[in-house]
Amino acid sequence: MQGENEAVVKAIAQGDLEAASAAGLERPRRAMLEFVRKITFEAQHINGDDTEALRRQGYDDAQLAEIVYIAALFAFFNRVADAFGIEGRGLLEMPMDEMRKILTR
């Protein structure tokens, strides 16, 4: 959400990177989100080509590490919540102003 327009945020929340790009998502951020998607769904296939693609988009090693750590933490938190049966409203169900308040705390 940081600095993105509402159409980009909604498209990302729906997992539609094509629509997000059409709405103005910049290429470096899209590349980062594609990498995060790969970490989430097929981390065992991450290789040097993936990280090199992000370096070409301007990300340095510290940023790459942060991306990996954050993606891994979200996966961890989601699995813990699932294991304990914790349910909550999804971001798509929230009004945009409420979502901003939560994500910018």
C-alpha cells in the first residue's frame, strides 16, 4: 500500500499482478511480488536466476534478505493461525481506510 494507488492495492490483494501492472505498479515492485509468490508457492525452486533478476531491478543483498524474511514470516504466521483455527477478516473484505490504518500502525 505504501505509495500505491487504490487500483494497484486492490489488484495485488486479489493476486492479479497483470491488473496491478496495468494500474501503474512499477516493474521493480512487480518483480519483487513475483519473487514473493515463488517463495510462497514453490520456494524449493528458487535459484540464483531469481535473485539476479531482482538485482537487475535495483534490489541489493540486504533488501533481498528482507524480502525473503518477510515472506517467510507471513507464511509462518498464516500456518500458526491455521493450526489454531484463528480466523479473521481478509484485506479484501475491509474498507480501504480501515486497511490503511491496520497496515500503517
